[in-house]
Amino acid sequence: MAIYALRVMSDLGGVARTRTLAARGVSEYAQRQLVAAGTVERVGRGWLALPDADAALKSAARAGVVLTCVTAARRNGLWVLAEDRPHVGAGARSQIRTTIEHVHWATPVVPRHPDSLVDRIENVLALVSRCQPYEAALAVWESALRKGLISRERMRRLALPPAARRLCAEASDWSDSGLETLVPPRLRWLGLPIRQQVWIAGHRVDFLIGDRLVLQVDGGTHVGPQREEDIRHDAELLLLGYHVIRVGYGQVIGRWHEVQDAIMSAVAQGLHRRR
């Protein structure tokens, strides 16, 4: 029975409700025996966990909350600009004893199953829209669309708050990273066509502004062979009559004025126009 119980616990992610374990054939007596032997531990009212289970999940079970908003977004591999502290979703039975967490009390757009310790993506995106600044929230939404975790049509059918409805309408699935998400809203005031992921000379460019101005946004992977390929492609673009501006993470996140000044200067010189 112990081996079977441990397998069930593992299948459930290492942290499970006692009721769920009983429904899977692990009796209350067997559960008490496992706790007494130190094979599993009680982490909250009605919850058991394997000793090496995810600490964040154990903490959520202990407090009766779910991981949500940017915390759940990061766990899903989405692009998160900043996470100052754990974000959790709480209900009437939650037992929040500290002020470490950022607690979301809002009613979820999709009901949460009692076994859940990580929120559904629909609830995550809805809370992100209300919690985060527009650009940061847009980056999370576009990352979710890009990864195929959710579809725009599916989100539209839900009773979303106004901020989420706006993001649902404006989010694009063209951005390869959160860095790229930040660019179009910041350049919209120029009134120029800005196209993403355009194929030129056998490779995609991040942005084509007007007809001839290319903006490339480099993340942390643009080193070594990738960097050499970038240099080769930049040279080919120049020979084809394009002007290339290449910027990095630090400029987009912390020194946007440098990026904007370079683009404004290029536009002032007409480098975005076909000649």
C-alpha cells in the first residue's frame, strides 16, 4: 500500500488532499501510517505532501490558497517583467497568516477545483490584467498566446474585467519575447506602420518600421554563434538598402529613451522610407 500511495502522491504533484487520496484508494488509516512513518507530512488541514515536494505548493496548501497572477505565470514559463513577492488567490477558507504574499481576493472567472494549488491560465490572465501595469500585463498575455496556452476566442467568452477585455483585444501573438511586446505601444505615437516578424533576406526581423527601418531587439541568447549570425544578417540587410538599429535588454527595460532617440533620428533622416 505504501508504494501505491507514494505513486498516487507523485501523480498528484507531490501535494494532495486527503479526500482525493481516499478517493484514489489510499485509506485514512494508510494515510495516518504514512505520516507516522515520516514518509509524508501534513502541510495543512486536509493536505499531505511528500518531503521533497515543491515548497511553493506546500505553502499554498498550508494557507489554503492557489498560486496565481505573475507567480503562476512564471511557473507556466510566461514572460514576467517583475515579481516582487508571491501572488496567491484566496477564498473564504484561506488562512493567510503573513503579509509576505500579495493576496488576490477577487472571484475567479473560472471556478477553482478544490485540488488546485496553481490557478488556471484564464484566472491568471484576468488577475494579471488588474494587478500589473499595462505593458507588463500585455507581455504576459502575449506570451500566453504565443505558447498556445490560451486562445483569444476562449478568453472572449468569459466574463472578464474591463482591463482584461482591453488586453484580449490588443494582445498579439507575434512577439517572440516580452521585450518585443513592449515596443509597439511605445512607438505607436509615431503614426508609422510597424510590422513584426517580417521575413527579409531569409530571416525574420523583429520590427520593420515604415519600408526600410529595421529594429532588432536582442535578449540574453544573442551571444556566440547567434551573435555572429546576427552580424551577418545585419550586413545583408544594409546591402539590400535597409537601415538596422539593434538594441538590448537593458536599453528596452531601463534606458528606453536611447532606443526612442535612435528611432526618431532615423525617421527624421527618412531612413524608414524606400529610396
